[in-house]
Amino acid sequence: AAHAAATLWSLCVDMDHIKPLVAQPETLAALLELLRSGDAFVRGQACGCIGEVCIGQRPIKGRLVEMGVIGLLVSVLRENEPSIQRLAASALCNLSANHADNKQLCRKAGLIDAFIALLTSADDEAVLSAAAGGLYNLVQPVDLARLRESGALQVPPPPPPPPPPP
């Protein structure tokens, strides 16, 4: 299963014409099922493939979300294995990039808090980078106070108002 997911992942890299072939409903369903595997390596390879197959593919992003991928990836993201956290964070980042509907669904699924938790607890630089990238895709001005309070990121306060004219 891990080798199959890794092969599909490799086929998708820089091959936009292959992605729709990989993203057949049966294949996507199998990848989502691999996210539930008891084997961490299998889960990681499935995350990698899901993250790659949707890059630049709006219809595939929508299809994956309709199939329930966000909740599965958030569960994998919360595991305590850095290599899998990085792959899940990257997949979630790619699913929400340039897709307003997916961003909203990720926000509703608690992904901002999950990324903040990762940024405040992870030691692995690759995990931190992937979580920061995912957070960048989701954060809105309304989230700045939460980011400041969490200590996850150093967000400067707004500049003071200009002095009144003389």
C-alpha cells in the first residue's frame, strides 16, 4: 500500500496531465482509506500523494474535500510523528491554496488551532515550516489576536495612529 501511494505520488510530481488520471474516484477513495491505516508509513505516503495530486487542480481539491479528506488529514496532523505531521500539514496547505471554499471548510474543521498547536509544540523545522505555510493560507485579520495570544508567531501590533496635525 505504501509503495502504491508513493508511486502515484511520484507520477503526479510536475505532471499536471497525469493528476486527473490518478484522481479517479476509486483511487481517491483508496488513498483516503490509507489515511486510516495502522501503519504510520502508509499514512505518510497517502498524505504525500493527496498533497501532490491536488496542486493546481481545483476540481480535484473539491472532490477530495467532498470525500471527507479534511477531517482525516487533521487527525493525521495531530499524531506525534514529525514526518507524518509535515506531510499532513503540506497536504492541507495544498488543499486550501487558492480555493476559498476549502479554506472556509478547513477553518470550520479547526485547522487554525491545529496549526497553532503544532507551531507551539513541534521541534522539527520541516513540521514548523509546513504548519506555517498552511496557516498562511488560512489566516485572516480576525485571527491576529489569537496568533498573538498563542505565541505561535510573533505578529507585530498595529502601528500607532499618526499624530494629529498641528
